[in-house]
Amino acid sequence: MTRTYTAITNELADYIGSVTLREPEPLKRLRESTKDHPQASMCSAPEQVQFLHLMAVMIGARKTLEVGVFLGYSSGWVALALPPDGKLVACERSAEYSAIARRTWQELGVEHKIDFRLGPALETLDSLIAAGQAGTFDLVFIDADKTNYANYYERALVLLRKGGLVALDNVLWGGAVIDPSMEDADTRAIRAFNQKVHTDARVALSMATMGDGLTLACKL
């Protein structure tokens, strides 16, 4: 079998964006203002989160969860896909980042859909499970500390309904996953997670190679 991939140059990436990206103005302003942020790499690629928006629409998502909000870019995209009475539980441990996220949600007119939880995400996920919310979420997006990806994933599967979708960003980790010289904790965690989900019979699996890699797992 021959595998042929189209190399995405900067010029081709610009073209793809010009014919597919429908970025709301508040999100575009946020993304552009974030380019020089010290943690700019924490903001997901616009093509990725527009894809998540599409997935949310396709599965008829009404209740979603995000682990790692940063400045509200991806949560803003997903919240726009939800119906007026939809809810997105947003987990973030930085009050500084969440203040910017709140302004973004206000500009988008989706703040009423956001159930914001400040604090360690694992504690929030465990509290949701303890409160009887297992099996009630349609979509979970994980983009937080990489060493906890496996822990977030396990809790996401508990919280998701059958047919629900969990998406995880940065699964290519800038190519470090195939670099044998990279042995830091984050790289090892991403490698281990990718192997874990590859053999997980509880989900149907694919990896979208846009941005820094987006794993999609549908709970069976």
C-alpha cells in the first residue's frame, strides 16, 4: 500500500484557511493578540477548533466539557455550536487566563452557556462523576498538562455518553513523539498516551493531523 501525503507549506496553509476558516471576529482578535503571548503555543490552531465546532454540530452536542481553557479560544468555538440551552463545563486553574476567557465569551454572546470551574481539573472531573453526571456529556476536549492526559481521558470516558466524543490536542507534540533524543516527562506522557488509546477497545479511533495532532475517540 502506498501512502501519499500532501506537504502543508505556509502558502498552502494560508490557502486552506482562506477557503475553509469561518472565524468569528472576537475569536480572530483573540488569536491575533495572542501571537506574542509567552504561552502562545497553548492556543489551539483555528482549523482544529473549527473542526471541533463541526463535530459538536454533527453529534448534536448539548453538554460538553473542556479541560484546559487558557484564554477561551477553543471553548468559544465549541460553545457557538451548542443550542441556546447548551452547557460547556470549562476547567481552568489560572484565574489570570480565565479573566480573559470570560471577556471572550461575553463578546461572543456565549457566557450563559459556560459553567466555569476554577481549580485542578482532576478534582473537577471527579466531582462531576461523584455528582452523578457519568454518561451525560456529548463531547470532551482535553488540552492541558500532558502528564495527566491518561487520567483526564479515563475520567472523560466515564463522563461521556455512548457515542460521545473525546478529543485531545498536541498528540504529535511538535514531532517529538518520534525523536528518540526527547525523553522529557511531557514527551514520554504523550507517547504513552498514544499507545494506550491505540489499543483501547472501548473507543473508535482516529487522529486528525492538522495543527499539532488531534486524537478523536468515540465511546462505544
